[in-house]
Amino acid sequence: MPSSISRRDLIAGTAGAVATPLFDRSPLIHLPSAVKPVVISSGNGNSFRNGGKETCVERAFRLMTSGTDVLDALIEGVNIVELDPHESSVGYGGIPNADGVVQLDSCCMHGPKRWAGGVAALEGVRTPSKVAKLVASGTDHHLLVGKGAQEFARAMGFTIEEDLNTEQSRRAWVEWKRRTDPTHYLDPAKRDQAGLEAALAMSREGWIDPEHVWGTINCNGISPAGELAGVTTTSGLAFKIPGRVGDSPVLGAGLYVDGQVGAAGSTGRGEANLYNLCSLLVVEELRRGAHPKDAGLAALKRVVSNTKEKRLLEENGRPNFGLNFYVLDARGRHASVGFGHSRYAVCDEKGARFEEAESLYP
């Protein structure tokens, strides 16, 4: 005869199943036997660069489906954007900091190998994503910054350039300096806001791409074998205070990957993301079984609830900054979400294309 189960035991067992700890490492998503490979990225991952024949997502998908390691494929993809002198938010020609120096940030994560590495405030190297990969694969550390990151890159054989500005980025910096008084120090909040307002005004006038005041590219992929990885790379906030590091190189903020669950990365206001460690939050929502769209929207709602300063809010109470997440789960399902309408890049067996992101607000 089957053994009887008491009502108390049944309730206790059910309660134990429901009360899943936030950071329980047991995934609720189980990898299917066959996964359709896909690469997703922010919208700037589907633009042709320097007369090239492939976009970021196309190159990453081609390499990934031809046997190249998934993370190596993604990095080769974002290298197209990093090396483009006309891309003002990533790599060579990125908008410099307040002193006119281009400082770059990047991080990457390899799901199957549990590797992660990042660099921040790196000067003189056009492809910080490659340095981040070497931090992950060749050191016992996750994040190298500033002079130390540069010396590490030099030791790994990278050529250190004197200046990563292009004529375009230098002219934008000179115009920004013209509009702000570098010797008139206001209180920190007012000075920061004055600089941001100048950058936003310049974006409206065509000096900077409006989407590149904050900038960045995030690219995530899943291989035919179901292996997940991600990479994020940026030149950071336009005209930032020297040494400022945003969310992009910080694990759990600008990027997080769990090889059994999914990957998430971001573009937009790094400080808002850092405060909430949203990429980790998104992946944990995926672990609980959420669809990528719903997982991303949950992170945006967390940002809204934690944004209290009036200078960061519109009159209707909505955040006055941009923030987008790019989410891919272990089934190959994907989505992008943001506060407003936008597009993201996708490449799969159907080819490269743009898809509409989900908007938190109408």
C-alpha cells in the first residue's frame, strides 16, 4: 500500500518548495536537449562599421556556430564596435572624460567555465574587452583598474597608445569645455548637473549621438551546445569625472551570466544600475522561471522604486534617464526592456535584424 502523508507534512513540503532563497544556485530552468543559437546586443551591434561586411551580432553568430568558443565569438563581435572611430560610446574615439582623456571599461563572463574578468578606467587600449578576457582567463582576479589595468595590458602584449581620441571626439570635448567653466567649482550636485545638461544639449544639437551620452554595447549569446556568455564594453558617461567607473565592468551590474540560467547586460545610466545590481537581479528572476521580458521589467521597476532624488525625476515621477537591459535565457529566449521605446539587435538562423524592446512606460 502507498504510504500516507499527513496534512502537516504536505504543507511543510509545499512551503519548502515555494520559499526558494534569492540566491539558490539550483536553477528552475533546465537546459533543453537542443538549443537554437542566438546572439543579442544593444542596437549598435547591428550596424556596419568602417566599410565592413559584418555587424557585431553577425560576426559573433557566424563564429559561434562554426565552433569558436562562445565568449571568444562575442568579443570578436564587439571588437568591430570598439575599433570604429565613429562610435562615440565605445572604444577608440569614445567620448573622453572631463580632462579630455578616453578611459574605457569592460567586463566579460563565460558561463560554462565560470570565468569573469573586467577592466576599468583603462587608457591607451582600443579593445578593452580583450584585456577583460585575459583578466578572466589568466589571473586570479576579476577586476583591474587604471594604471594597473594598463600595465597588465602592456605585459600581455598590447600596444599602449598615447591618445585614443579621434578628431571627432576631441572636437566634442573642446565644445563641452567651452560650455562649462572648469575653474568655477559649484557644489558637487550642481556642478555634476551642469556638466550633464551641457552634454544633453550637445546631443540635441548633433555633437553627440543622443543615445551615446551614456553609451555602451552589451552582447550576449548562446551556442548550439547551449553554452552562454556575455560581454559589455564602453567609454562610459560622456565627459565624466576622471576615474569615474560606471556599471559596465562591474559583475552583477553591467553584466551577469549563469551558464545554467541566462545572461543579462545593460546600457544607460550606470549609477542607477549599480545601486540595484540589476543584471544579477535579472538572472535571479530567470532562475525563478520568469520570461526574459518579465525579468527585465522587474529590474526596471526596482530602479524606479529606488530613484528618489528630484534631479533624476521628471515631473510625472518617472526617471529622466535612459536604462536598457538585454536578457537571454538558457532556452534561447530573449528580450530587451527599457523605460521608453527602443530596438535591440538579434542574430540567429534567420539572420541579423532589429527587434522592438519592451517599454516599461507607454
